[in-house]
Amino acid sequence: SVTNVHRIACIPGDGIGVDITDAAIHVLNTLSATIGGFEFAFTTFDWSSKNYLERGWYMPPDGLEQLKKFDAIYFGAVGWPNVPDHISLWSLILPIRKALNQYVNVRPTRILQGTKSPLSESVCKPSDLDWMIIRENSEGEYSGQGGTSHEDSPYTVATEVSIFTRVGIERIMRFAFETARSRPRKKLTMVTKSNAQRHGMVLWDKVFYEVAKEYEDVEIDKMLVDAMTVRMVLQPKSLDTIVATNLHADILSDLAAALSGSIGIAPSSNLDPTRANPSMFEPIHGSAPDIAGKGIANPVGAFWSAAEMVRWVGEEKAADGLMKAVENVTARGVKTRDLGGSEDTKGVTEAVCREIEDLF
Ligand code: NAI
Ligand code: MG
């Protein structure tokens, strides 16, 4: 029989990025060995802050070209206290997202079985929080335009220019509407701040209403980002699919993760929907220096991200199976400390592997 080989570039990066990438590879190998018919060929790249300090680079000059040869990229986390965060981010993850045209960042949030929201049951039953946040991932507030003059003087001037293009807005809106349409509630909330920011955000609103005309079956509404934080906390059930700019969705998705129990469970997919370039999958959390090296990082966000990658490369059944295994494990109370459990990374990883073997 033919075995489908999916070539995966792995960039563990820094801190707990390394632990959770190891855990994800272990689980993915268990998945392919148990189900059969496909396998993953992993190539690991040692692009990290530690190596940057020794070598002077995160990615080699042909790094992006190397990545383009893979079917998908699995990313841990980048950033360490001895390198300024804007250097690490702008040397690795942001160039990858931009150069590989990963203009969508998909961030699902829900409360997994056996876990709890910090919200009280009167506000949020477990089934009340099931969101799909669609983050614009290529422009907006993270365009990288701007500069600094008169540096290190009392007269320093710094600008950080947000860029919004019609092309960029239209394509993220179409993706968001398609996502909303594919979900049972067919409901899309658009987040903006077009009262105070009167140019780029106004264009964002305008294009949203234009694209909405092509999707009359999708129920829409609009929120200002400040009020959105209140609605997420007090009326979680009123939301389903959410579309927001690069910065707003970055912030809202951390809030969403916290409301669903822990930042440690939240996944993300950086997608090039045209499939001309590989897409990249990573938990939304960072390198967590405060717990790095202790073996206690929650690997669930890494597994969920891995499941999204498995789905993207076309192994639907395996993706569903992996998520089922993860949720059966949390349901039994096998959880790390951030979720109120007492297991470590390895304990949860082994439990998920055994669960996969039981399921298939
Ligand atoms: P962080 O997400 O690394 O940590 C925030 C808090 O959540 C910490 O208390 C941490 O222990 C906890 N936490 C995070 N992931 C966890 C997990 N899997 N299990 C249990 N607890 C977990 O965010 P922080 O501290 O703001 O950033 C640390 C470094 O990571 C910085 O250098 C930052 O720039 C970088 N970073 C990188 C990202 C990426 O690679 N995509 C995303 C966010 C931050
Ligand atoms: Mg973030």
C-alpha cells in the first residue's frame, strides 16, 4: 500500500517551545504509526535565541527558501530574556509569516472536557464558549513600518505605522465569512476601533460590509475592541466567529485562551490559503521562561496545533482522532498545573499516546 509522507519543518525555538515540540513530534509519530497509511518526515531547525547569541543569526540567509520545500512548518516559541523581544520576533516568526504569505491566523477557543473556565457557571457553561478567532496576519499594526530618529536623546521620535490595504482586508474578510458559514451558527462578529482610528479602521469596516453582501446567510455584527473585551467576559455565548486586526486579535485571543482555562491549551494556524507556500502551526503561548526547563509546560496547545496541521495536510481522520485523544485525557483529569492538575509534560504526552493507541 502507498504511504503518504508529509514533510514537516520543525522549529522548536526557545524555552518551553523545545519541550512542547518534542512532545508534539512524539504524539504525531504515535498517530501515524497507529493509524497507518501516512507518516511524517520531520526536519528540525535549531533556530533559537541561544544560537543567535553565538552565531549572530536566527535564520540563515536562505532560511525562508529552505522552509518553502516543506508541506508544513511546526513552530514552538521564540524569545528569551537576553535578547530584546522585537529582535527575536522580527528575526524569525514575523518574517516567516510575511514571506510565506501566511495572511490568516486561525485561533479556535473552547473549553475542553474536564477543564474549567475561570468564569462562573452562571455566565459561562462549558458549551457557551466556542469561538473561532480569525486574525489578520500580514499587515495592520504589525506591518513593521516606522522608524526612530534622535535615538538615545531627550528628543527621540518613534513612529509605528499601521498599514491597511484593501487587498489585505478583503482577503481576511472572505476567509472569515467562509469560516463563519462553515460553522453551525453562521455568525460573524467584526472587531474594530474605527471611532478613534479614523482611516485604516474605517476602511476595515467598509470592506467588511461590502464583502458581507456576498454572504447573506451569515449573521453579522460589529464591535469596538474595548467593548469586545467586556462582551467576551460577560456574554461569551453571544459570540461565534470573530474577525479582527493583527494587534486586536493577538490580544483578544490571549483573553480567549485565559477564559477557556489556560494559555497553555490554545492553538494557532498561520495559513497561506492559496497553498502556494507551507502554512505554520504553533501554540499561541511564548517561551515561558518562568517555567522553562522544569518539564511542566502544558502540551495541549501544541497537540491541538499539531491536529490542525494534520488536518491541513489532508489527514482528517487522524486530526479528529488526535483531538479526541487529547480531550479524553483532559476529561479523565490528566492535566498540567496551569489547568489545576498535577501531571507534567511527559505524563500528559504519554497519556495522549496511549489514548491514541486505544482509539485506533
Ligand atoms: P508566555 O506565553 O511565554 O507566558 C505567559 C505566562 O503563561 C507565563 O506565566 C507562562 O508560564 C504561562 N504559560 C505559557 N505557556 C504555557 C504552557 N504551555 N503551560 C503552562 N503555562 C504556560 O508569554 P510571555 O511571558 O509574555 O513571553 C515570553 C517570551 O515568549 C517573550 O520573549 C515573548 O516575546 C515570547 N513570545 C513568543 C511567541 C511566539 O513565539 N509566537 C508568542 C508570545 C510570546
Ligand atoms: Mg500573542
